[in-house]
Amino acid sequence: MPSIIWFEDATRRDIASVGGKNASLGEMITRLSPHGIKVPSGFATTAEAYWRFIDAHGLRAPIAVLIEKWKAGGATLAETGAAIRESILGGSWPAEIEAEIIAAYRMLSRTLGTNAASVAVRSSATAEDLPTASFAGQQESFLNVVGEQELMSACRRCYASLFTDRAISYREVNGFDHMKVALSVGVQEMVRSDLGGAGVMFSIETETGFDKVVLINAAWGLGEYVVKGTVDPDEYRVFKPLLGKTALVPIIQKRCGTKLSKLTYGKSFEPTRGVSTSRDEQTTLVLTDEEVIQLARWAIAIEKHYGCPMDIEWAKDGRDGQLHIVQARPETVQAKVASDKLPTYKIGKKGRVLAKGLAIGSAIAAGPVCLIEHPADIGKFTDGSILVTKTTDPDWVPLMKRACAIVTDHGGRTSHAAIVSRELGLPAIVGAENATRLLHTGGIVTVSCAEGDEGRIYEGAAEFQAETISLADIPETRTKVMLNLADPQSASRWWRLPTDGIGLARMEFVISNAIQIHPMALAHFDRLRDQSAKQKIAAMTSGYTERTHYFVDELARGLARLAAVAHPEPIIVRMSDFKTNEYAGLCGGAEFEPQEENPMIGFRGASRYYSPKYRDGFALECRAIKQLREGIGFTNVIMMIPFCRSVHEAEKVLQVMAENGLQRGVNGLQVYVMCEIPSNVILAADFARLFDGFSIGSNDLTQLTLGVDRDSEELASLFDEQDEAVKWMIAKVIAEARRAGAKIGLCGQAPSDHPDFAAFLVECGIDSISVTPDSFVAVKRAVAAAEKGEKTR
């Protein structure tokens, strides 16, 4: 039998011969290359060649004996692995196998126009890259291997890596017979990503399983630094359903990682070496928008071909700028998640934030820190502790299994620490930058991954609750039940909820958390007097030739992540409703905001949008909505105007919107108005002529109906959304809206707190109720019960 198979002759049916990784490469070359997906050429040694090597040295029985001795407790894992690897590394190649590998290498070199090609030599086990077990990083890979003898040495080291401590342990835990797993070696043309960039992408969101998103990580140089978590990479998210629409750029997130180092080609005695990146490389995104879109399209095509979510490695050749796919394997973590169950965590009382990073998973764990900075100190780890270290590699897996949570200074969502933590079901925070300096062994902390993309490490043991929602038990209702969402980072946690859309997306949350700069300070940067704020703004907007584009891009993409969760259902975006004291707290904001005695009923909402004091800021908000709808493609976005005191004011706001390219009715644009002032109820028929719908803001409506400051502790007992006067207002405006043919919903807290209030709204004939995610199920059941009661009357 032949010792090698060219990738062009292999398919995914050949896992038994060439392992999961090499079978997948062959599958993509034979089936997907005709569709424009570029995969570097190469060949694979066969499982038969591996067994012939093992048998040539009589190693089957000795290996089996060593494994049994370890399982019986007669030797340590380290002793067992070292002994097996030494026996393999000491073996010479059978002449016929060596001849076939060298002949294939020479042919590949000639095809590439050289005498000795630079190749990647990768291990591919016959129990690897399966839908239920990834074996990620269990065996070795060697990059920039040049020359025949160097190739044969790398192939032998790949064979030996089948028995690394981590690989033995992984097989044992997953129930694979050590003596039935063979190893194939893939020899693949090197893409010159040392001159370009590389990374990893998933065809779903890794933390939540959100299946409408492609997640891409990217860094300069060879891709190993992304996989191993050595660098903090760039991160992109692309919304899949809108990729088929020409002229749209549905990139819903772009985050520039620090990328402090990169892996490049070295010398002959050192095939690869790490170097520091330049300042420009650290502050520049690796991929253009066009390249992000191309990779995302490839991810969708690969996912469709394999019929399951995929974990894909890609590389960009710095010589010609061409993108290539160098590996693809089934995603194994979200594939195991029950589709009808939604585990949720909610954090309560907590200490101060000690460190932050990227949240992996959505769980929370508390316990003592165990700081391990070097592999030599692994023996000092205490079971059940929170492992804190700079980064991890596959050798750390046995230790990671003993932790209750993991924190690393470096790494992105596709790093080794992130992938293994997901497989183990552990909360992890990667890319925390200085966790090893801020945390100390023995200190009690809480690792929270339940608050969105950003993971937080709190001092002390926080209070938290865990709950699993059964989606199969949620009833259907005629009345639409929607979500109130504000944080783009955590929105996709709720994608499995059977919602009717987002009834309230708070724009100001995106501005204060993601943008952090007052829009007027960007629109009038040159006249800003605060030099400290000016320096901060200049740093935050570096890379933008026009600083206002930073506000527009960040706001549009932040809202896009909310819209993605609801698509194609509607998302109602409330335009900014900061109070002056809140706006003043934004960077550069103090110079543009008046000081008011009572901001709650002051210069807020609609009154700002046409005022010279904020009109230029509102123009940026409008540009962001236009980009969100027409550039990214979320035409399911509805605009909503808050705190609109009069019909005349409504007309002025609509005129300003039209001047900024947003005209009600054009391109399907709907505009709603918040109903939170008694005048909105009294003149509901007149407001209905100007707007497509109403959303009742019960907090402000209660405040202004009862004359109770909703922030007053002294008057807290008088603030009651179920007061008869407030209910009269609500019933009145619902009736007026229905009479005028306008949509009407409610987005206050009352239905979440009081099921009987939800029943009252149903009885009034409301179209929709929008609530916080944690109360969605309870409100849905209350609404279903109320509707059932209507039927029986």
C-alpha cells in the first residue's frame, strides 16, 4: 500500500487513512476549490505508514505495556509519555517509506518552482477533528520546514507527539483506545503569512452558539500565536444572513487587538522566531473589510458543505495578499449544547473590579487564586482553584481540568486557553493583560463571564444565581413579547429566546460604554479647550481621518449587534436620551452641557435634536442609523424619539431627521414616539399622524402623572406604576392608538415585576410588551394566561 496520499486524492471519507485534519484538507481541495476557496497543496502520510514504522521497530507491544503500567499506577504519565516518545524518536525510517515521502516532497517543490519548498508539517490523528472531539493542539505541528532531512525529522517528531502527556490524557478521558489511534503527517505548502497575517474563524459565535454570526480573529505573522494565545488578536463579527446582499457590508464588530508580537520565519537552525510588532502594526487592523467579508463567505460555504458549524484556520500571504484556508474542523463545544435549554447566570452583590478581559463561556465561578507563571510550578496548583497564568498551551490541559475557572494575561477567543475552557465547560477570561500582576495566590475572587463579551474579575466571593430555562415550556401568545436590550456585548446570550423582536434598544448605553466620547466634542474637536480630553479623544480615534466617523462606525456596529439578535423581527432603537448631567460625564462633554437643577425634566430627548447646542451631535446619531439600515443592511430597525413634549416639537425633529437622510416612509423607515408625558396621551391622535407607533415608557409616565421624582428615596413609596391614574393614562393611549391604526407597546419595568399588570395590558389590547431578558419567560406565561382568560369569558 502507498505511504502517501496527495490532498487532491483525499476526501473526508479517508479519516481512517489520513486522520481528520488531512482528510478535511483533501475534502476542501477536491470539493471547495472549484468554488474559489484557496487551500494550499500538499500530501499526507497514511495510517498504514505509521503502523509500518511502529512494527519495523517492534514497538506495538512495548507501547501497550507502558500504557497499561501507567493505568495500573506503576508509572507516572510523564514517565510513560517520555519513554514512548524516546522509542519512536530513536527509530530510523524504513527505506521504502522514506523514499516515498522524499519523492512526494520533491514533486511538491517542483510544482512550487523551487528545489526545496518551505512546508508546514502537521500531525493528523485518526481520532481527531471529529464532530464530538476536537483533539485541538494535542499533537505537534512544525512550520517553515525546508529540506529533505529536516522534513523526515519533523515527520518522526509528529509520530512521537501522538504520545505527549496531553494527548495520552485526552484520549483516556474521551475513551479512545491508545493502540487503535494512528497518526498521519500532513505536508503542506507554507503560505507566507509571516509577511502578512493569519488567524482562526468560527462559523458560529463561540460563547453563545449564535448561529447567524461568523467570528474571526486575526494577527500579524504566522497563525500559531493566535492559536496558542500568545497575542491578543483583532476580532471581527459578520452577520451571515445579510452576506448574500450585494453592496452591503454586514460587519457588526471590529476590535483592534494589541498584537504586541508576531511569529515569523527564522534561520535554518531556527525555522520560526518571535519578534515584536511595530507601533503601526499594533494599532492597525490586519484585515480590510473586503477581506473580512471574503473570509466570512468562505466560512459559510465550508459550513454548508460539511453540514455543521466549523472551526477554521486561515492565512494571508504577504507577497500577493491572497487569502487561504489551511485547516477546517467541526466545532465541538456548541454542538453538544441542548438546543431547548438556556443556562443563565445572574450576578448580585459583588466586590470591586480587579481585572478585565474577554469572557469565555457565560458562567460564574468563585474561589481562591492559584497563580502559576511557569510550567515548572504546575505541581503547586491546588485543585478547585482559579488558575491564573500568562498563557496556556496543550501541556497545561491536565492542570486546567483541575481548575474551577481560568484567567490568562494573553489570548483571544480562538486561543488554546479559550478552546479548552469551552470544552471543559469552565468560565475563563483571556487577554486580561495584567492579571498575573494584580492577582495573588490565595486571594478570593469571582470570575464572571455572565455580563457580555467583557469578563470581569471581582474581589471576594460575589453573590450569584444559576438557572436553566426550558425553551420548550414557553407558551405562544398573540400579544408580542419583546426584549429590552442595551448592551451589545451580552445581547447574543438571548438569541435562543422565542422573542418577537427588541422593543427597546437604548442608544445611550452604546454611546457611554463603547464610544465614551460626547458627540459634540467630536463634531467640534478643534474648539475643545480641555487638553486632557483632547488627548484622550485623539488616541481613541487614531486611524480615523475624520474623527466623527469613529462615533458613527462604533454606534452603527454596536446597534448592529443588537439588531442581529432580533433579525428579521423588528428592533426599536430609542435615540439618545441622556440627561445633561449624564452627557457631561462623557469625554469632552462638560463644555457642551448646561448645569440643571432637575435634569430629569430638563434638556433631554427630542428637545436636544433640533437645538443648536446638540443638533450636530444628533446628526451623527442619524448618520449611524442610516449606516445601520442602508450600509450594514438592518432594515428591521425602527427609530424612536424619546421625551417629545409637543406635536410642534415632533414636527421639528422629523424635519431634522429628513435633512440627515432619514425620512419616515422612505426605504421602509418607521418612526415611533415614546409615550411618557401626559401630553402624549392627551394628544395621542395628533401624535399618531406623525408617527407609526407608540411605546409607553411607564417609568417616566408614572413620574409625570403622579408628580413623583422617580429617583427620590423619600418618595419611593409613592412611585407606583399600577396607580389608577397611571393605568387610566395607559388604557387611554392604547385605545387612541388602536383607533388611529398605530402600533402601541410598553417597555417599562412593571410587567416584569407584576404579572397582573401584564394581564391589564392584554385586556387593554396592547400590541406588544417589552421586558428584560431575565423576566421574559414569566411575562410570556402571564400574557398567555391572560389571553386564555379572554377566550373563556
